[in-house]
Amino acid sequence: MQTLAEKVQQYEMDTGSLPESLDALVANPGNAAGWLGPYAKPAELKDPWNHAYEYRVPGEGQAFDLIPTTWSGRSAGIPTAWPRGCVSTPPGFPTTERCADRWAC
């Protein structure tokens, strides 16, 4: 299973730039030459509590950050993409995610 970070990276590989928002993974934003999506389903843009992931471009020390929300819907404030697709989750978040290079985050 691809992680959300890997889907962002695939978008970048196809279009030459990172998406302006995660919505561009679901529907062509209209200005993305080379867009071959959809790269994700709308439900994949939400955490296990049905809250949208926060997506920041540029990220803190890397190209982008993916930040989950807490069960209450507040941002956990912890960037979760280190670097370029290594996905991690804060304590208490259910996950089966692994880094793109197979190291546990």
C-alpha cells in the first residue's frame, strides 16, 4: 500500500512540482501539465478519525510536511514526512506506515 507521502511524490514525478494542496491528488487542478491521476481517493486524504491531514509546502527542513490531526480534530503539530516520504505518526495513532526505504520511523 502506498503512503500518502508516496502519492505526493508520484504527483511531483509526473508534473515536475509538488501539489499546492492534497486535493490535487484526487482531481486535476487544471494547471498541472503531466497530471496522470487520480493519485488518491478522497478518503485517503483523511486520518482514521475522518479529519483532513495538514499539508505544508515547503516543509520544515524538507520539501513538504504531512501532519495528522488528533482524535479531536486539532493539529497534532508534528510533521510526519521526514525526509521525502518517511511517514511517522505521533503516539496513540494507529498505523501500518513505514518509511519508503523500509525503515520503521
